Amino acid sequence: MKKIISIVLFLISSSISFGAVGLGLQFGQGQFVIEPSQSTKNLTLSTAVMTTSKIENPYQLGIFAYIDVLPFIDFEIDAQAQWAEYQFDFNNPIEIGPYDFIWSNASVHLTAYRDALKLGIPFLAKAKLLYGAGYGLYQTTPLMTIDLMEQLLGGDLSADPTNLDQKEIVNFLEENTIENTGVHAQLSFQFKVLFIDTHVFYRHVFLDSDQELAPGISDFGSFNVRAGIGF
């Protein structure tokens, strides 16, 4: 997480020095579903069972900056947090849960884009249809799994899980953050009135080979709205 924040602050501060920039906040919602799951492992005298609930269209909040310095291509950088609530419970046959947890993801995207269409009202408003592609870095808190629970219990799934408290589980998940990389395609509509700048865009991410954001999620989309100022 600290690495991602450092990259964002550096690129935003660098972009401001160019003069032709915009920056602001962005809000969005992921367009994917992480299905509920149940996994089991046979023990000597019982069966261990881990159950997680469904996650659907997580919320997103972030910041962005763009740089208009070249006649044929422009660049933008954004960082965002994505999160959703889910529940898990465990039984070996001593039962714990259901616990309420947060699945979360932090990401940084660098995008190169071009104008597809321009509209304008002289001296007042400008609108553009933009398309682009880029590269992203992702850090994700993993969903609880039966394998992670086995690690938490010291390698013994038959151990008493009531000895674990929720804070200990949260800290363990944060220590096992998953790092991914990927490319993305993006289509956006920009509307600017004087120095007030808004964007509506769809982004689709394709993670690198054999990587997943969550079980079954190797590519995913999101709808986003931006509001900021442009110079």
C-alpha cells in the first residue's frame, strides 16, 4: 500500500509542474461478482468447512490527475480503493462466525489516451469522447479460505478456532496481501465548463496470465465518475 501511495504522489506532483493538467476525485463501482463458496477438508474425526458469502459490484473511491502536453496523446494517473462487505464462517466441528469482514483492493492506473470526438461551445464548454489503454498495479486483501484458516491455526485444522479473535484474523489477512499487475482498456466522456472538469468512463482490466483479483476473477470492469478542476 505504501508503495502505491508513493507512486501516486510522485506522478501527481510531477504532472502539476507541466501546467496543462487536471485533478480531482473519482467515484465508481466495480462490475463483477465474486460468488459464494464452500470448501472442505477431511480431518481424522470430522470435516473442516469454510463458507464465504457473495460479493457483488464493490464500491470505489479515488483521486486522479491528467497531463495534456503532447499534440497526439495524453496521459492520466489515478489511484483508488475498492471495497465490499462479506461474511465467512468456519466449522471443524467447533463453529465460529459468521464474521463480517471487508474485502478490499488498492490500485494505481497509468493510462494513455486520445480524442475520438470533440464538441465545444466557444469560451464556455468543451466535451470529448476519449479512448485509451494502460497498465495497473493492484494490492488485494484476500478472501478467507480454508487454507488460510489452516495457517492461522498453526497448520492444524482440528485445533480450537475459538482461540482466534477477529482482530487477529484481520491482521493475518492484511499480512497476506495479494499483488497483481495487468493492462486495461478505457472509454470515457469528458465535459468541461470553464475550469470545472467531469468525466464518465468505463474501464476493463485484464490481469496478467494466471493472476486473479479473487477466485474466478481474472478480468473485470468498472463504471466511474470524476469531478475536478482543469487548468
